Amino acid sequence: MTRRGPERTTRTAGPGQGYEGMNAECPPAEEVTTLNRASSEDARLPPGVREVEHTADLGIEVEADSLEALFGRAAAGMMALVRDEGPGTAGAPAADADAIDSGGRAIELEVAGEDVSGLLVRWLRELLYLQEVDGFVYGGADFEQLDASSLRAWVRPQPAPAPQIRELKGVTYHGLEVERTRDVEGTARGWRARVIFDI
């Protein structure tokens, strides 16, 4: 990590890079993931995010109109799983997970992946690492660049709004899905992702 001025930090990660224990793939699960209907209406999760139960692990399904919103909502959803934020807080300082808190120290993240799915995993791993090591709680991101294999974003923290209720050991590739959503005519309309966390 290198400092950029008094209030900015830069962090870079790419394929094959990471932190011990956070890049290991999970073995295939023996059971199919099922959507937890009770959690699908859980007010502590950001808009467009549903909790998914998976054998001994936990996951989220995310829907958004843009790739930037998908990555932002996935990050906010992950933070909501870690913290007991109560109804309406949704893991972000504003009503939508894409909103950015203007206070705090911004961190520039540059992340690369082999494809958009791998990029989402590496993005979430970086944020999870920052949360575990530095106590950094995701408050939003300004994406300067985001495509199918790399991103550069300024990530802003928010004060920890609630105590941590569980530890996520890692972000897995198991059951990972990132795809375009389409309307009845087949026109691409948005994005959908499914991510499983090792707990």
C-alpha cells in the first residue's frame, strides 16, 4: 500500500496476488444453493441484494442496472452480512448502496481479474481484507475505470455503524455467477451476480 497525499491510500491487486487465506477456492458443495425467502425481504441489506443460504456458508444475490452499481451493491451487501446494522441501514451511509460518504480517508484500489466474475471476487477480497486488517467499513466508491477485467476506484469509508456479528473468512469462486440480465426481447438491461462467502 502506498500513500497518496495525507488522506489517500493506493492499493493494487491482480490475478494471482492476494492475501493468505483469502484466495483459496472452496471445494464444490454437495448441496444446491437456495434462496432464503425470509432473507429476501431483509431490511438490513441494500436495495437489489438478497441473502442466499449455502450449506455451511453464506452468500448474496445482487441485481443492478450497471456494472458499477453491481460492484457497489455487492460490496455494501457483504458489509451488511458482517455487521448487525438493523433495518434500514443497508450497509451504506445513504439509502442506496451506490451513494458515497464525503468524509473519511479515500483509498484508491486497482484490481485486475481474468474476467468480470474474477474481478468481482478480487474486488470483494480487497474490501474484506481492508475491513479485517484496518477496520475499514465500505461507504461507497467512485469508479474511475471498470471493464470486464480491471477496475480503478476511490473507495470511501464510513464509521462502523454497528458491531460486527460474524466473520467472513473469504470470498469464494464456488457458485460464482456474474451475468447480464435481459428483457423479453433479449436486450441487455442490467447485471446480476451471485457470490458465496466462506464463514
